[in-house]
Amino acid sequence: MIQGLIIEGMSTAGKTSVLSALKKAHGQAANVPRTMIALSEHYSQVLHDDHGEPRRLQQEEHLNLMQPHINYLEHLFLWSGSLGHSKLSNGAFYILERFHLNHRAAFGDSAEIKALERRLSGLNAQCVLLTLSPETVESRYIESRGEGWKSYVMQGHSSVSKAVQHFLEAQENLRKCAGQSLIPTVEIQTDDAEWDKYAQQLLM
């Protein structure tokens, strides 16, 4: 038995906070697999810090980054099944942060990403897309992380309103990607930052 959750969303939508809350909630829950595997976005996203400089992976590079993670989960699933571990308690629960929708947003629909999504479907994956309402974007996306972050997100934008619009357009593209994906997706608006509540909702 294996099941997983893929956490997607724009920066500051709460992916890392939800990931942390899920790990905490999983440790306290009684009706979940005992084994949990969590992979942060640092190992799966398109944009990487390469010796202090941001570098955007090419499509083939990113596919090659995702495939070994799925290979491992499939191997774990098959090995556990070969031992007759069919009980939920003997299964595994995995969490991937910024994965297939991140790829779709960067490179679009393709046969390769569909093939990976079919494999994730075989691993009982579900996706959660974390979003912000238009009214919350300025306070969360632009103002919440100090002047250094604000300077970074304002690059290329002549005003706060244009930066907000850019965020909303990118967020809408993630919704479109979710609609194209073979992985079932639920959307959670995180304006209230109730991380523990969201985690409990996702583990039900």
C-alpha cells in the first residue's frame, strides 16, 4: 500500500508550511501508513541555486531529475508488495513539493510528462494546489519576507500592482496545468495561514 501527496503552488502560497504541518500531523495520526517519505522542492523544482546563482533546468534535465524519485517510490511499492505487506500500517506515505505541475508550468503539456503522471497515478498520487486570493497577494507575496525578498520579486515590474498581476497570471496557469494533469487535484486557498487545519484536511 502506497499513497502520496504532491504540494504545488506559487512562492509564499504555503507549500513549505503545509509540508511541515503534514509531517507533524502524520506523526500523530493513527490511520495512516507508518512510513513517510518527504521530498522538498530543493530536489524537484525547475529553478535551482547553482553555486549561488539561479539556474533554470531545461526540460530533459528536469525530467531526468524527477524520474529517479518516481523510480524509487515504484521500487519501494513493488518490494513491499512482494513481502505481502498489504496492511495500511505497513505502507508508505510520500510527499513531493513542486513536482509535475511545476514541470507543466515551465514546459507545457507533453507525452513525457503524461507518462510520468501515469506512473504517479499508479502510486496513488493526489495533488493539492495552494493558492492566494487577489486581496492577499500583496501582503503575502511581496511584503511578508522583508526588503530583500521584496526587491527580488519586484524585479522587472514597475509597480506593486503589476507584480501582483504577474503572480495571479502565473497562479492561473497552475490551475490550467492542474486541469490538464492526469493527477487528481484539490485546491486550497491559504489566505488564513491555518497550516495545521490544511494538513488535517489532506490526511482525512
